[in-house]
Amino acid sequence: AFIIDNDPTNASNNQSYFSVKNKGVENLKITAAGKVGIGTNTFDGIVEVYSPTSKINTLTLRTGGLGGGYAGLAFGSTNNSGREKAALYFQETSGGAHYAGDLVFAVDSNGGDAGQVVTGDEKVRITSAGNFLVNKSSVYGSGKAQIFNTAQYVLDLSTWSADANGPTIDFYKSRNA
């Protein structure tokens, strides 16, 4: 049942809220202040989602973009839409729908403008193969962790070896990538 009613705990102030209940259990609540609780009726954040069990997909974002498509969260510090300056998103990297993909962190470097973060603002990528890339969207060579400055390596953690003293990391000089 859909119920729009006064807050029974504070009826004297006539504070309204929107509530969705199933068999008397409140599943969704939107307060007069615009805060949203899903799966909980005790929340302080703007949006809070609660699941009584551990789940990877407690909150899921989807897109119809299929192969090469992406879905994620954008972050901004103004109430103007279209001015988000950072994003965390999943991008499918091959084939059609349901193929492997990467997790991408993007930050708009153009502060002070009215622009929005876009896929070209990528700063960090974790590939489905486990590679960690900074300032590069594709793996160059065999390094599992690669940090780039423009087109040059700054750091490539590609060779891990162990001797009597334990594991070591080999660093490389900058080279064209």
C-alpha cells in the first residue's frame, strides 16, 4: 500500500512523509526534508540503503550501453546539475553485454569551469585482469601496476622476485609507451 501521512511520532508539527509498506513493514521512506531511507526507517544521510544480509549488489547501477557502455556514480559540490567533477564507474571493455570490464576513477582537471567530468578525465583504472593503471587506460607491457606521466613510464611494477631477503620490486627508468 502507498501511504502519505503525517509523522505519527510528531503529529503536532504536522510533518509529512511518503512511505511504502508491504504487509505493515516500511520498505521506503521519504521525509519532509527530502531524505530517503530504503530498507530502514532510521537514517540520517540524504540517501541510505540497508540490507539485513551481506550482498555485493545491495545497490546496483545499470545501463543499456552494452559493450563499451558504462555506469557509475558522479560527484559534485554544487546543486547545479551537469557540474559533477569526479566519477567512479564500471566500463565494459569487450564484446556485447555481460563481458569483462574495468573499474575507472575520473576527475575533471578543469576547476572553476561549468564543465562536467567525462570519460576522458580518467585518472585510475583497475582492469578485469587485475592491472592497476594511473594516467593510462590500457596496459603497456607486462606490468601489473603502471604509473604514467603523459606518454612516459614513471613506475612499472612488472617484475616481482624473491630471494633470501624476501620479495623485491624492480623499478624502471622512463621509456616511451
